[in-house]
Amino acid sequence: MFYRVGADLVLVAHSLFVAFAVVGGALAHYNRAWIWLHLPVVLWSAVVNFASWTCPLTPIEKALRTRAGLSGYAGGFIEHYVGHFVYPRGMPRQLELVAGVSIVTWNILVYAVVFAVSR
């Protein structure tokens, strides 16, 4: 039971991390201090995709699921939980590159809007 709850908590944390990478820049509209937390998250997200790395949260979640007697999954977090919606036949390397470019491009646009509106 402990390991399953731990795996689920890691899943929630990972999901929140991804969501923050995507929409966290909007918080800078309310308080510029968010930028100092958000930009490293965006950088990390982009680098993980560009370098085809595995986020450390993925093997932690998988290990906890295995210890709980549940089956793990192949591939990475995005590939497992999101990828099949975007690319049903698997997530090719090119899609990781698209994800990296998308997260950077999206956040440049978000910050451009935040700074333009804040003037």
C-alpha cells in the first residue's frame, strides 16, 4: 500500500511539474518572482526532451509501482501518459524534439504576452 501511494504521489508531482512548465509562465503576470522558479523548470523540460534523457521521477515512479506489485511501463512519463493520445503508434525521437521546441517556443510567447500586458 505504501509503495502504491508513493508511486501515485510521484505521478501527481510529475504531472504538476509538467503543467507548471507549460502554464507557469503566466504566474509572472501576478508576481515576477515566479520567473526564478519557472525558467529552470522550462530549461530542464527542454533539455530532457532535446537530449532524450529520462526524468529522474520516471524511474522512481516505476520502481515504486514494481515494489507495490504492480506492472511498470516501458518508455518515459510523457510517452506513457500523454504520448499515446498524441501519437498512438509510439513516440518517435522526432516527437521528443518537437516537445522540446514547443515548450521553449510556447514559453517565449507566454512571457512576451505577460511583459506586454504588464507595461
